[in-house]
Amino acid sequence: MSAIPAASPSLPVVPPRARSVLVLVLVTACACLVVGIARSGAYSAKSSIGYWMGVVGGSMMLVLLLYPLSKRARSLREMMPIRHWFALHMVMGILGPVLVLLHCTLRIGSFNAAVAFWSMLIVAGSGLIGRFVYGRLHAGLYGRQRSFAEVAKAAESTLAAASAQLAQMPEVMAELRAFAAHANDVARAGLRRPIAFFRLKWIARQCAGRCSLLLAVTSRRAVGSHQTAIAIERAIASYLDAARDAAQFRAFERVFALWHVLHLPLVWLLVVSAVFHVIAVHMY
């Protein structure tokens, strides 16, 4: 079995927690910007700029329907691949609601406007949930859907690769085997134990921390070099991620199937309520 290569001098890898914090900061900043513009009083929903924000935002949300249609219409697939329709679906699913929020200046007037507004927020929230679950089941942003056998094999391969370097460190291997046993228990329970299911990532981070401490103690006598220790830490992190994915995969499959059943009626509710809102605005 091939050994884990030593870490090469490349660009620094951003830790997952740092990426999460960065995304949270960016989303918060964008939300504050949208709220600030909408409540600035520089325009109203009936003004020219407010009106066209609503028209463009509503048109963008109509474009969302092209993605599910592209799966059935050959002519759309000939225009561009489904993964590009999916990318367009995600972009329009963000920009459309943002423009509608700016259009209404975060004020809800009539009943039909309230129905359209809350339908839009529910559909947008549902889309974010679907995107999260999609990412747990597919290889890459626009990749093919993985199978459970593929995910489980990846976990086994990464553990075997780590084991080749950890032969002289039984304490670290014991930590990894304990996490594997816990992950198997979580996999069998699925969503019947939701707290354990969602805590699995936190448990994996705890295990990685303990393994890092053990490596720090034994690296000089068992590993031999600082670069090799870093490579082993990365292998351990890869295994923990792969084992967590395998434990949660089938539960996410069931959640994604249920999401598909619920998301489509929500989209049609949004379309109908938006059409009624447009008719009401232009008639009255």
C-alpha cells in the first residue's frame, strides 16, 4: 500500500470552520446591505425603480422553472447541459428574491402581496435546504449523485491509507476505530436519533483534536518529520470526513426524496400567488 505523500509547499488550506465563519460574515453583510437599501426611503414599490425591481425579480423566479423542465425537454438540454441549467437555477433563486425584497421595501400591504411574499421566502428557504442536502449526496457542485457503496468504499480506503502510517501509534488508531464504531451506530439509527445524527460532525472534530494531541506527543519517535505528521493529520481528517459522510448518506437520501415531494408544490404556490399579485397590482 502506498504511503501518504508528504505535504507539498502549496497555498494554505483554509480550515472548514474559517470558511464557515467567512460565509456567515458575507451573508450577514449582504443581508444588512439589502435591508439598508430597502428601508432607505430612496424609492417606493410603486416608483419606477421599485416597479422594475419587481418585474426583473419576478422574471428571474420564472426562469427557475427552466431547470426542472430541462430534465424533460430535449430542446433545453441541447441549448446547454443540465448542470448549467442548475447553476442558473441557483443564481436566479438568490437574485430573484433579493430584487423582490428590494421591490417591496420590506413592507407588506395587501393580502395577496403578503401571500406572495411569504410564499417566496418559504420557497427560497426550501431551496437553501435542498442545496445543503444536494451537496451531501453529489460529487462536487454540479457532479453526479454518489452511491452509498462509493461513499463507504472511500471511507475504507482513507482509513487503510492512514493505517499504513499509524502502525506505530495504536492510541491514534484506537481513536479512529472508536469513531468508526460510533458512526456505524449513527448510520443504523439514521434520523431516529436526530441529535446524534447532527452531532456527528462535532464528534469528528473532537476526535481529530485528540488525534492531533497524540501525534504531537509521538511524532518525533514514530513519525520522523514534521511534514509527515502534517500529512498524517490530513489523512486522519479525510478519513473522519469520509466516515461521517458514509454514516449520514442514507438518511440524507431519504431527506432529499422527501424534499423533492414538498418543494415542487411550494414552487407552484409561489407562481400562482405571484400571478395573482401582478394581476391585482395592474387592475387596482
